Amino acid sequence: MQKSKRRILIYSVIAIAVVAIVVMALIPDPVIVDAATVERGPMRVTVNEKGETRAKDRFTVTAPVAGELRRIELREGMEVGQGDVIAQIEPLPLDARQRQELTARADAAASALSEARSLADRAQSTLALAQSERRRIESLAREEIASDEALERARTSEQTARNELEAARSRVRTAQAELEAARSGLLAVEPGRSNRIVEVRAPVEGEILRIPERSARVVQAGEPLIQLSDSHEIEIVVEMLSTEAVKVSSGDLVIIDEWGGDEPLRGTVRLVEPSGFRKISALGIEEQRVNVVVDLAEAPPALGDGYRVEARVVIWSGQDVVHVPISALFRKAETWAVFVVEDGKAVAREVGIGHQNDVQAEVLSGLDPGETVILHPSNDLADGVRVEVRSRG
Amino acid sequence: MRSLDRKLFRDILHLRGQVIAVALVVACGISMLVTMWSAYQMLLRSQQSYYASHRFAHVFAHARRAPESVEPSIRKIPGVAAVRTRIVVDVTLDITGLDEPATGRLLSIPEHRRPMLNDLLLRKGRWIDPQRPDDVIVSEIFANANRLEIGDAIGAVINGTWRDLRVVGVGLSPEYVYEIRPTDLFPDRKRFGVMWMSREALAAAWDMKGAFNDVTLTLAPDADVDEVVASLDRILEPWGGTGAYDREEQISHRFLSDEIAGNRVSGTIVPMIFLGIAAFLIHIVLTRLVQTQRDQIAILKAFGYTNFDVGLHFIELALVVVAIGTAIGLPFGIWLAKQIAIIYAEFFNLPVLVVGYDPVLISAGIGVSALAAILGAASAVRKGVSLPPAEAMRPEAPPSFRPGFIERLGLFRYLHSSGRIIVRNLARRRGKAFMSIFGIALAVSILVVGRFMFDAIDWMMEVQFHRSQREDVNVIFNLPRSWSVVHDLGNLPGVMRVEPYRAAPVRFRHENRSRRASIMGLPPDADLRKLVDQHGEVTAIPPRGLVLNRKLAEILGVGPGDLVRVEVLEGRRPREDILVARIVDELMGISAYMHQDALADLLMETRSVSGAWLAVDPLEQNELSELLKRMPAVGGVSLRESVLQSFQETIAQNLWISTFMMVFFACVIAVGMVYNSARIALSERGRELASLRVLGFTKREVAVMLFGEQAILTLVAIPVGFAIGYGLAALIVGFYDSEIYRIPLVISKKTWGFAFLVIVASALFSGALIYRRIRRLDLVEVLKTRE
């Protein structure tokens, strides 16, 4: 009795061992996965595009009359004072038609100037209005009658008005310069004048950006001679797809990368131009683009006119957002889903996704901060499959 | 001798179970050898015969645009036998039924058919019509993959204008046995295909009248290939030559040769191991089989047969076993070899199949088996005949009766009487126990060797397609583009992430070695494509210097810290010595990587983009594909899923066929071995067991004694077999080392479990068969034999 009991014991131990080995061999190894944690924190969505710097308030000085241009002795980067002679043209004799044209140009410049002035006046009053509105809402907000949102709106419209005034004033200056140039051209060709040299003067004090051609030559009226800028400030122009530009509004934060320095620069959108244009993209497709003008918070002196940068316009940002890496997302029919690691197993879970950038996605529902999700889920994964998270580093 | 012959016949009938089991092992060894080796040989000869009959060129070169007047000077290079100049261009195709754009490589052919280098084998349809410039002959592989028929139209963007090409024929060329886009690791049969078109039509479309951009040469038998390549380079350099190369670097030949070389391992090394193991098993089994006939040897001698006669008799027995094995194995092997060669030829797109068997090889296989059997029988007979007949007729005297090691330890107290007998038996016949263990261990080991290849394939796919390549779509531009395409791609529907790369064709030189390859410029923060070594570990891309994969480093003979000469083959063609910063042990391809900024510096350009990896929302995949088709800048698109599928259809399937064969043969050998081992134990012990029965032991107790012994032997043999199997796998892995892929030494739990299960199952099966015999054991008969 004793013996057979012991024998049964031995046999059952062996049998259990064999079965255990077989079962262990047949249970699939856990799938090794990369994983990340769902986090709560700041997140932003940006529109990325390449941009170019340009000098703010750029003046293009053109030839007021057709004639023989003397060699320009100035060089790029030199400073000129307002009214300095920057070019000299010996006008060609004019026929009646050309004279008429010149007069017409002067008239056009004069009317452009008056229009620019009235625009500037209007911008001035809009700004004044926006300022008082902002002050009113600020005081209401202090008493908590107005919402933060309303205050934010008021501030934005004040900023927009200020930007518009700035732009209008700049236009006035440009128109003034145009008019002066046209008048001096007209004077120079006045019959009976002894000194037949037209002196082209700098419309503003500033730095010379570009001289397309310095040699003496024959120029036509209206041909650009010199580009100059009255300030050292630069702005950035980003040519954005019209479908992307509609998401951008003035006042949006812009991060400038790849400009050559180590640290990204910061800026704000000043203006989304109201009119777009057609362009062929690098992919070879025709598309509509819009210029978005960005002011830099602080421009490093090394950054000149016409330099290439990468601009990222922040079109949405949140301080307290639950987000997952987009590489964790996969489509389950129409909805997004992720694999969550629960007790060493992959569990498929549908999630609601809000804003998305190229790294993270905002989680609206289905996930809590601190949960672990599987990155780049492979075909081996299914609901309930055992997984092992690979340690990184 | 007539009576001995009759005895032989009776013995065989009597021992039929064992004879069949050993014969099966022999059959497996021989048919494995014949099948795998012959299939490999047929493949090799078919390749050579196809190359020869269709004049596959020896040297290839591409240029931007060279005038025809250059051709005579190429012809005059010493050693050149024949020259063919042509126009080769890649175009974007719109294939009906294919969502993504495909890339077509258009090759010019003469308007009237005549023999030429890289000749076309027209499978269906007709030659192009000189009057119709839109006639094309499509490669069979591409046509089959896309179900193209004669008369179908294919939309193509030819030099910027849309044209409908008409399929008039389906053909094959030795130059494109494998059609691989230069940037891909594997062929994608659906999205890259070769087409042949009239030279005049191509010349007109690409402004190549009186010019060519591609040339192929055959060489005289004694020509110096390197010299010809160098001369050709000199001639084509002013015309934008991108470097001449020989067959070794021709992508289709390389791929086919490497794939066939992959079969060399399963066709030579593996059958050798199998045959060796089979021979060894035959040797063991026959030694023991003859030993159990010890009393008969004595009786025969007593009747006056000479030692020679007796020896011959048992050798005849051994040879009969081998003959039966050969009779099963050889025809089976020959039949199977042809079947497999047919599958392979179809699989490798070889239109020619040279069927042939190597008689030397077959004889060698049979010879090795026979020799193992004869040696086994002879050694046992020699032992038998050396004893005087009277002594030999008695059962073998137990060698010693001192308490053994285990008894002295006092462990016997815990054992039952049958247990004690088992332990004593094993301890006292250590030699035999050792041989049994070794035999079963070998059976276990070939199971491991056979099965582990599946693990290796799984691991390769895991590393390549899950850890390294994680993009959904790879967009390849026809020319390097400016960095702003990154934003343009990001604005396309469904695109969630864009990772651009730059690939530049270069020639690496180090000392006397050189290799054409391309350098991939990678972004440092890439998430969609990672550098992963064979253990699945990620390697970071250093800011300066080159990262080469191990295979390329071996070809060039360089290591970390060495300088390698890089000659860029496009743009300004800079040449520079660059430091090898790191070696990464990748499983596939030959590749070189650099930080994108370091590569831009080398190329003397600002960052530009050759292609980009995209993460795409599957819901918008179709919309995206439609857009990509119409984009002039896009030269091709490949989807990770379809590359994975293509890998499974090519490399994985090829490995799978040979692996399946191995596992099948391994199973048969393992079962035969375990059965024989148990069966012989029964014969050896017949007398003892009968005596025990007479002493009052029950049938069950007797059976437990025999099975207990076998169980212990088997259980000890399994871990030993695992160790041997691991060693053999490591040996084989060393041979699978081609430019296309390397096999990693990965053995999964599944394989261990599989080997364990097969052995345990065959042990149980053998046990059941033997238990039947024990039950029928005729006590009187067994005990009376020696009287």
C-alpha cells in the first residue's frame, strides 16, 4: 500500500513536470514592446513652413526719369541720411508723351499719398477706439463682469489696430518718397534748366540693403536703383498654404528654428495678408499661398534681410492637456484606439482624440495620465496578448 | 552459404520493426542529401545556362548622356567582346487596379528583333512594331503581379507628358531576374517593373537621338574585369558616368546569387550534418543490433562457420538495411529534388531548368551510410567472434558486482526494488548508456536545428519591420528636392508625421577594395526609421562620420576609427576621406548612414531631401495615394505592409521550403532513433526480464524496469541534445551570411518545446509498441535459447 502510494506520487510528479514543461513551451513569449506614459502637461499645435526674413519698412528707390545713370558709389550696408543724394541721372530729352507720363506719375503719387494719409488717420481712430474699449473691459473684468475671453478679444483687436496703424504710417512714408521722386524728375526736365542732372535723394534715413547694378548705364523711368531700410528691424514672411493660413490669426506665437543659431527665436504673427497668390510647390503641384508676416520679439543682429528660417506658428496651445504620442494610435474602424498595458497584457481601448501635432495627440476620452500605452503597435498584438515593455537606455 | 542466406532472410523478417526504423534513418539521410544538394545544383546550373543562352552581360555602366561616337572607343577596350548601348529611364506609371503610383524602368530595344546582350525571352505576344512608338513589352514578373494582359494600356508620365503605353508582349531578361528598385531592400513586384520599348521612341521622348545613357558589355574569357571597369569609367566620366560595375554588383545577379547561396547552406552543410548524424545513428544501432546476436555468432562458429563467413553474414544484414533505406530514400530524394527545383525555378523566375543528378554525390551518400553500417556490424562481430563459442553462448557476464556510486551514497533506501535495478543497470553499463544518450541527443539536436530557422525568420521580420521600419509610406522623389517639401508633405491629407532622408549614390574605396552603395542621411530624432542591430537594439546616429553596417564594413575591410574614401556619384561628385564612426550589426542589406547635416556638408549642398517616411492615418490613405500618383516630383511610393509581404514571399518563403524539409526529416530520424534505442534495449534484456518474470515479478513491474531505464536515458539526452543543437545552429548561422540578409542565432522556447515534445511523443509511442511485446513475452522460449 505504502509502496504503491509512493509510486503514484513519483509518477504524478513526473507527469506534472512533463506537462509543465510542455505548457511553458507552448505559452507564447510576451511580445516585447516600446511603451510610453500618458502625460498631462502643456501641448501645442503648430503650422510649420519655411520663411524668409526681410527688413521692415523697405524702400525701393526708383529712377524718376529715363536717362543715363551715373555710377553709384554707395555700397550695401552703408548708412545714408534723409535727403542725401544717392544717385544721379542725366535725363534723356523727353517727347510730349513721356512728359505727360511723368506728370501723371507725380499726380498718381500725390493721390496715393493722400489716400495713405486718410488710411493712417482712420487707423489712428480705430486704435483709439480699441484702446478705450480695452480699458473699459479691463475695468469690467476687474469687477468680474466681463469674461477673460472678452478681455482677450479686446486686447487682440487693440494689437491688430496698432499693427494696422504701423502699416498705414509706413505706407504714408513710402508714398511721400514716391511723390518727391516724381516731382524732382519733373523739375529736372523742365525746359530751360541749366543743371540737367536729376539727383535722386534718400527718402528716409537708413541702411542700404541692395543695389541691383552699380555701374553707369541707361535706365528707364521706374527702374529700381537702390533698396534701403530706415530701421534695423527685420520681420519674417512665411508663405503659407491658404488652407493653413486660415487657422492663423494675428498675435499667435511663432517659434523660429533653423536660422543658424542654437536657440530658437520667438515672434508673433502681425498680419495674415488678406490676398493670396498662386505658386508651384516643391512637390510640383499648383497651390494657393498667403503671406503671413511675423514680428520677432528680439532679432539677433546677425540675421539680415532675405535669410532663410523655419517658422512654427502656434495655432493652438493648452497648459493642462492629457496627451499621448501619436505613434501609439491606430485605427479601429473609424475611431482611434491604443493598446494600454494592464497587468502585463495589451488591452485595446478606443480613445477620443482632439488636437494633434506631429508628435503628440490630445486625449479627450479613454485614457488617464499615468497609464502606459504601446508605441508602434505591431501585427502580433491583439487584445489580451502578454507584453513586456522594453527598457530604454 | 544457402542456409546462412535463409537465416538472413528470417532475421530480417524477425527484426522487421528495427530494420524499418534504421532503414528510415538511412533513407532520410540519403534523400535529404540528394534532394537538397541536387536542387541546389540544378538551380546553379539553370542560372548559368540561362545567363549563357541569353548573353547576360559582364560589365554595366550608366551615364547621363553619351554620344554614339563614344561607342567605338568602348569597343576598343582590351578584353571587351561585345557592347550594347541603350537608353534606360525610370518613369512613373499608373496601373489600373493599383492605388499607389508604380515605377517603370524603360529599356530601349532595337525595332527589329535580333540577338543582343541581355536578350529578351518573349513569353507571350509579339515584338514591338516600328510604326507604333507606344508599344511596350512588359516583364513577366510585373505583368503577373499586376495581372497585365496583351493589349492593356498603361498610363505613364514620359518626360513630363502623359502617354498611354500599350502592352504587346510579355518577356524576361537575365538582367532582371529580380526587379528591385535601387533604393529598396527587396523586390516589390507590384510597384516596380521593367518594360522594353523602341529605342527611337525613347530617344525622341528624352532627346537622346544619337546618344545613349547606359551600356553593357560582355568580356573575353581572359579579360581583366577591374581593368575594363576602370577604362570604361575613364571613357564615361565626361558624360556623367555613375561608375561601371561588374556582375558582382549588378543588383539582380547579386540577389539571385545570394538567394541561391542561401540554398547552398541548406543544400550542402545541412544535409552533411544530417547524413553524418544518420550515419552515426546507423553505426550505433547496428553495433547494438549485432551485439544482441552474440549467442547466434557463437552457435554459427560452433557449427564450423569461419570468422569471415560469420562476419560477412552480419555485414550482409547491415547492408540489407542500408539497401532498404536507399531503396526508399533515393527515388524519394530524386523525385523531391525535381519538385523543389521546379518550385525554386518558378520562384526565382528562371525560365530554364536544367535537371540533373550528381552520381558521385549519390554514391557518396550511399557509401557513407553503408560504411557506417558495415563498421558498426563489423566491430560488434569482431567482439563476438573473438570469444570461444562455448563462452559466447552464455549470456555476457555482469562486469562487476561491487556497490556503485549511488548505492554508496545511500540513496538506495529511497528506491523501490525495480528502481534499484534500473539505477544499477545504468551505472554498470556506462558505455552503453552513454551511447544511447548520445544517440537520442543527436536526434534532439537535429530537431532543434531544423526548427530554429523559423525563429530566425520571425526575428528578422520583427527587427526589420517592427523595430527598424515603422513608417506607413515611403515616398521617393525622382530628384533630390529642397527642404520645403517636408512642409508640403506634412500638409497632405492623412499625413501625421514626416521624416525626410537624403540618399546619395557613392562608391566606397578602402585600400584595394571598393563597393558601390548609397549613404542615407538621417535626421537625428527619427522615430519612424531606426538603426537597429541584430539584437534589436537601437543605435544612435553620430553627428559626424559614417555608420556602416557590418556586412559593408567587412566587404571594405574597415572598422571604427578607419578612414574610408567616399566618391559621390552625383552632383558635384566630391571625393573625401571620411571617418567610420560606428559599425552596426544589421540583419539585412548593405548600408551606410550619416547624420543629415554631415551628409549635406559632404555633398556641398544645403539640406535636401531624396524621400521621406510618413506616418499616415489609414482612413485617409487612399486619398493620399491618389494625390501622390499625380505629383510630378514623386518617383515612387512603397508601403511598409507591401514590403513586408514581399519579404515573406521571397526570402521567407525560400527559407521556409528548406526549413520545412529539415523539420520533416529531423522528425523521422528522431522517431526512428528513439524507437530503435528502446527496441534494442528490449532485445538485450529479453533474458533478464524473462528471468525476473519467472522469479515472480509481474508484467507491469518488468515493463517499469525497462521503461524507467529508457525514460531516464531520454530525459538526460534532451538537455544534451539541446546543447548540441545550439552548437549546430551556431555553426549554420555562420554560413548564412550574404549581402541580402544574415540569419540571427535566435532559438525560441517554441523550438525547444517542439524538440522536447517530438522526442517525448516518440518515446511514448515506442514504449507502447514495446509494451505489447513484453506482454507477449514467451518465458519458456526466451529462457531456453541458450540450453
